[in-house]
Amino acid sequence: MNIQHKDSQTSVVTGLQELVAANAAQVRDEIRAALPAGCLYLDLDLSTLSFLDSSGFGTLISLHKTLRSRNGTVRLIKPASNIQQILELTRLHRVFEIVA
């Protein structure tokens, strides 16, 4: 996982391959720790994400709540079709902005 800062308000996470029980808490904590105080936008590049379980959903929701408390937003960038389908089945596509 790689965390970059586009500018003072936008952070981008790339290189996520799996977001599962084994790594979900660590991913959440690393991302939160890396967010600058003024960060309002978090872009999660899901183009390399191959598997997402309920713990991974918990991480996404937790990050969403963190950014919402700052009046910010989380965007999910380029989710693979299987991940997009899961987001739609769980109706999380209504919670997150998804960029194809």
C-alpha cells in the first residue's frame, strides 16, 4: 500500500490488493495516521483490489466516517467489476463516490 498526498486537502491510496480481516485494521490505522490535518478528500484506488470481505467493508465505512467528521469525502477509484458488484449488492455505491 502506498499513500501519497496530491495537495494539502487530497490523499491517494494505491496498491491495495486485498482488504480482509487479516489486514483491515492495519490498513485503516495506517491511512488514518497518514492523513494530514487539513485532508478533506481521500481517493482509494481499488484497481488492484482483488478481494474485499466484511472487515474490509468496516475499514471503508470507518474511513468514510473519519472524512465525514471533517466535512470531507472518500472516493473509490476504478474498482474491478467483482468489487463494483459487491458495492452495489451491499448498496455502498450510494455511500461512496465511485469513479470508473
